[in-house]
Amino acid sequence: MLRYVGGTMSPEMEPPKLLWLKERLPETWARAARFFDLPDFLVHRATGADVRSLCTTVCKWTYLGHEDRWDDSFFRAVGLGELADDGHARIGADVRPMGERAGGLSAEAAGELGLAPGTPVGVAIIDAHAGGLGLLGARGAGAPPLDAEALETRLALIGGTSSCHMAVSREPKHIPGIWGPYHSAMVPGLWLTEGGQSATGALIDHVIASHARASELEADARREGTTVYALLTALLDALAEAVAFPAALTRELHVLPDFHGNRSPRADPTLRGMISGLKLDASVDALALLYLATVQAIAHGTRHIVDAMNAAGYRIDTLVACGGDTKNPIFLRAHADASRCRVVLPREPEAVLLGASMLGATASGHAADLVTAMGSMNAAERVLEPTGGEVAAYHERRHRIFHRMHADQLAYREVMG
């Protein structure tokens, strides 16, 4: 079973949470009739049916989708045998693929929502995975729908407080430190592998908010009716006039972005962030440079994930992106140049909501199947190509430092015992 979660189980998954509940709140554990993931609970709340999703159960609960079963030996080995003893009633005896109709809207739920009773409700999906559906099929005008082979060249990047990096393949790919492979957990019939960064937008916010000039910058933004990010971008544009290209502003400033541990591909929650190259400078210009170096570090974390996936057989050369981070031009440019992948921005940026509507379209019969909905309900609007030449060479050197900083952190730990 562990081979299908990247070899290491994250505390974000449900079995560790349930074991904590059993050990710390035994009375609550004993009286609980059902344990739900939020998406599945919402379907239950809407329909009254207890239908679990392949997405939630495979990605978070250890359900083996390719074998259509729970692994009872795992639950018994870790002290959760009760979940197997009742025929999985508390965690899901009826597990179905996304795109199916889970049931109709109950009269009670319909009244609360102002909708018609019996409205089809689709099997649930995790929010980021809905974003993957909404992104991966987006293509340029006149381009044919993407087949399974073409999908293996694409990575869905859903960026926000944290980031998810999702790709699908025809054959299972076991990649240490990357979640999965999960069968039919996002696109029916294909295997999902899922990387991620535990802090991206949250890390950028932290770096800005903890700087000595943060309050001054926020006051300037309020006075000018703009955002701190827009002000920092303008500062960087001005500073870039003194260098060959904007990325070179951080030549002596490097960040390891693992302030909240590393989700993928190192799968090490004990890692910590590092900054190298600080000067005795607390100016707003210094904050702008640290901001740029942080965004670049996050982009190199994405490249690390892409490299690990490609080493296992993917051919990823395209990032299809959505989320709050993708409204930031510095974030987008850094990702294209650091990852060496083109970045596709879809026509509909709210990809999570769009993916959910694709499930609704399929469950209601409006779309023939989920893959058809993916290919017809979104399109590419803008493409950023990676910069070559000096910029590419610069990021190659920064990527070597990105890995060296991790090695240095481990060396410091060894010295400290």
C-alpha cells in the first residue's frame, strides 16, 4: 500500500489523523458513525447518500483504486483494525469514480440552496484535483483534443497558500517522495501522480510581512490604491535597469524555500528554510530583492518536482497554471525560466470551479464523459515560453545552489548531532 503514496505517508492523509483521534479522543472515536472527507460529506449533505469518491479515498485514505478495495492488513497493522471489522462502513463501503451521479438533491438541501429537488449531484472530488481537471485539457484554438499520450507532457500547477503539481499517465509511475500513483483518482483510467510544496503563497507573504519595511510598504500600497506586490514589481523593474536581465538581481542572494518542510520530492517535514547572502540593509529595495529570491526558490522547487517526474518516465514540458500565485507576473516568469517549461494560462482562471462544473456536466449527462468535458470546457489563453541563453544558464547555476543548500543543511545537522 505504501508504494501508492510515494513510499512515505504524510500526516496530511487520513489514517494518521484517525489514529490520533483514536489515541487522544477515544470516546469520540468510539461513538463516531462515519468519518468523511469534506468533499464526500458535502455530497452526503446534499443527497443523503453515503457515496465516497475514488479521488478522496485513493488520495487521502489509502484505498487501492486499481484493485477496487481497501487494504485491511494495513489498518490492522497500524492499530485501526476497527475500520476493517465493520465492512468499512465508517470510511466508505460504496466508492465510485468521479463523473458518476451520486444521487439527486434532497428536498431539504434543495430548499436550503434554492434549487430543484432531484438535481443531479456528482461524485465528489478534492478541490485541487478539480483544478487539475479544469486545467489539463486546455488547448489552443484549432488544436485537437489531447489524448492520453499528450497529457503526459503536461503538469497542472495549482498555486495558492501551498501548491499542488499534478500529472497523469497511462502506466503507474512510482516516484519516491511524490504521492501516488493513484488510479483513476482524477482522470478516469489514468494514473495520477501528485507533487506539492507545503508553503508557496504563504511563504511569500511571510517573507514580506516579517521584514522591517513591511508596514511602510503596506501603508504606501493603501495610499496609492494598489498592492504591496505591485509596488515590489515596480521596484524590481527599476533595479533591473542596472543588470543584464531582471533575474540576475539575485546573483548573491539565495533562498531554500522549505520553511514549512518539504512535501515533494524530498518528503521531509523536518527541513527548514535558509537564506544566504544577506547584507546590513533593511531598505525596501532589500525587501524587493528578498521577495524575488523567494519566488525564484519556489520556482526551483517546482523544477525539482518536474525533474523527478521526468526521471520516472514523464515528458513534462508544459505547466498549465491557475490559482492566486499565477496572477503574479514575477511568479509566472520565474516558473517558466527555472523549470524550462512553457507556462499555459487558461481562458477560465477559476479552474477549481470549472473542474467541479465538468463533473456536474458529466453527472447530468450534458457531457458524454469526463475527458470530453475536459477538452471542450476550457481553452488556452496565454502562453509564456522559457527564456534561453544567459537567463537559462543563470537558472542552471541557481538550481545547483538550490540543491547545495539542502546538502549543507543536512551537513549542519550532522555536525550538531
